[in-house]
Amino acid sequence: MLQLRPNCEACDKDLPPDAPDARICSYECTFCADCVENVLHNVCPNCGGGFVPRPIRPTTARREGVSLNHQPASAKRVHLSYSREEVAAFAAAGRNTPPESR
């Protein structure tokens, strides 16, 4: 089950569970759409993969025990451990290679 992290790891923007602009990589690194497009250029600074829109977990249990109320989003904020310069260099190195070819 996805953690649904509460913030963009780059700019620290709040990304509540229903945020339509939340993006994740296959390791659940979480960023806002603006950072993915304009800072990271669709290159995850942690793993080098690409991003997809984060799914929105239903708030209403359509099946017993399966909803945001039963599996709440994470409250632990996560931040990049790389400098802006390191992130920019890493993104620049991979931005022209499609994620499936990285």
C-alpha cells in the first residue's frame, strides 16, 4: 500500500492524500507536478526513474476496511538529501533519456 507522503520532497509543498498534482516514482519518492516538470525534468533525484500521478485513495470504504479512514496517509515529511546543485546536475544528465531507457 502506498504511503501517500504528505509533502513535496523538493519544495515542501503540502500534498494531501487527494492532491491531483502529487507525483511519485516507483520507489514512492513524492514531488509536486511543478517540481517534477520544472526542476527535476521527470528525473527522480533519488533513483533516476520517471514519475506518474499519485493515485488518490478513496475516502469512502466501498469494500469493508478499505479506505483512507482505514489506511491513513503518512504524516512523516520527507526531504531531499541532495543539494539543489546536485539535483540539477543529476536531472540534466538524464532528462533527454526516456524513463524506460534509463
